[in-house]
Amino acid sequence: MTNTKTFLKALLGASALTVFATGTAQAQNNFTPAGTSVSNTFTLDYNVGGVVQPQIDSSATPTLFTVDRLVDLTVTSNGDATVAPGSTDEELVFSVSNEGNDTQAYALTLVEETAAPDTIDTDDAASGTSNIVYYIDAGGPGAPGLEGNGVFEPGGVDGSPIPYDPANPPEIGPDEVLWVVVTQDIPTSATDGDQADITLVADTLEPASSPSAGTPVTADGDGNSLTGAAENVLADGSGTGNEVANAGDHSATGSYVIASADIAGDKVVSVHSEDGSTCSTIPGSPSGGYGIPGACVEYVISVENSGSAAATDIVVNDVLPDELEFATAVFGGDFTGGSFASPALPAANTDCVSGACVINLTGATLPAPVLPATSTTGTVTIRAYVK
């Protein structure tokens, strides 16, 4: 709703209040608590004909005003999460900061965005609440005298996770921070560069101490009453298109960014030497020729990664045909790790009949390219004689 409340009380009590900027995150505002009655008196001294007259003292009738309730909050994403296709329980962390001057409760909802740059949905229903836990940042040894130190410290100062229950919404005081952790599963169909955007919306509610506990706060609409109960002034900004300013809610978007290996593989064959020379020496000196009996042929299997994540636990398996005798094999290029140990390479000059020549690279890793490179390539080179 539109905020029509003026800040008259705050202006009258400028000496008692800290100046604030609407909708701007502030560390330790230390605002005067809502409902505080600010009392002020004065004295008047004067002379008449050089004679001191009785002092006028207003202490019996002080000037009073009540500090109203500033309702302000900011939701902030703690950063995007880089995830792999098919990963589960991946976390996005948000902070909800109470930047007002009274304790408030907060309703939390999730929105699964669909507009660009979002390209995929997660496997969880974003509108659900079973995948939300929160921590209350109430300070501690690292923040003596402060209510919230603004650092996400799960299991430490911020305590243990509390499952979000819409029927029992969390409450925080002024300057305190609510850390909200959202978990989602990533579809196995996601590809490198995909993105799933999740927005957290926090709506300010009346706290448990209020007669209308659990209901959304509303702005006072009948004008400023200088004394009496504190009246609500909604001063929140707008974080995303899921809410508007001065309505008691705020939001921020966090993203799951898919980082995956983009793997391609091919195999080529050539005649290394017609007479079989240097067949057991890789690379050796190729002389080419014809693939006649006794010639040495070379197979090169190339594995290319053009994605943004490393491919791990790579297995390249090749069983040479019956028409060959094994000579030797090596792997290299951008492969790291890996071995021909399981099974071991066949002995030199092994007859490949009936699948006797198994070349099996296991446990290799092919890292992602580093700019300006656009891909990495690992190779397996196999030499064999034509029978």
C-alpha cells in the first residue's frame, strides 16, 4: 500500500532520533524504540525593573510525542551457487535485515523466476516452505554489544538451523539479521551455462506480542497523532518485481548457475608405418604407407571438454579387433590422473583375437578450459600391427 504517513514525530524529536535513509541497508541503526514517549520541558527566567521574577518552569506540563514504528527491511542474496546437473540439496543463502525500530515477525515465500536470464526450473516446487531453514544472527563474541554482526555463522554464533513454519514465523529485533537458507535439487537435464533463479520474499508481520500477531503490517492511514500508541510508517524499498515499495515487504533473487563439463569424443586411425617400424615408440617417426600385413596402425581417441567444469572419473575403453596384434598405448594431452591399471595393458605383441586386447583408461580428469582457451583435449594413442 502507498505510504501516506508523515515523519512529523521524527522531525520533532530530531535530537532523540538517528537520521535514516529509506530502504537503505544500515549497520547498527540504534534507532529509538517504537512507542518511546519523548518528554521535553523548558524554563523561562526574566527581570522586571531589575528585579528577578519567579522562573516559569514547564515541567508540570511537558511537551510529549511518541516515537512511531518505522517498518523497514532489506532482503539480500548472499551470492549465487555454482552447481552440477543432478546435484541435490544445493543451498542459496539470503539475509533479512530488520532496519526498523521494533521487533517484527516475517513471512517467507519463494518465487521460481521464469524470465531471462533464468533458463531452467529446479526439481523442487519453489513455492513450498519445507526447503527453508533460518538462523537468527543475534551477535556474540565477535560482536560485543551488537545485536547482529551481519556474518553468516551457522552452527556458531548464529546457532542451529530452525525449520521455517508459516504458522510460527521468525521474529527479530531492530538491527538483527535473519539468515535464510533455501535448498533445491538440480535437474539432471540441466546443461552447462543454464541458470535457475529463485527469489525470496519477506513480508513484515505483527509480532507475537501484538494483539494482531501474524498479520501483515499496515501503514497508519488516519494522520499523525503525536501521543498515544506508536503508529506504523512503512519505509521499505523494492528489491524485485515481486513486491513494491512502502508495503512492508522486500525481496532478492539468488541463482543456481550450472557448471558442467561439455564432453565430445572421436577416434581416428592412420598407418604409422607400412613396414611396422617404430610401432612401439610413441610418438616415433611416422612414415605412412599402406595397411598391409605387418604394417603398424595408430588409433587416436580424443576427448574434448568445452564446458565450465572438469570432467572427472573418465573411463575410456577400447577392445582392439581380431585382425591386430597389440604394440603399445599411452594417454596424454590435458588428461590428469588416470591409469591403464584396471585391467592392465596387454603385453606387447599380444594377439587380439577374441577380445584379448583391452585398452582401458580409468580415473582420469579433464579440466575445464581457462580463457582464452575454449576447450581442453585428452588423448589415448594406441599402436598395433596388422596380422
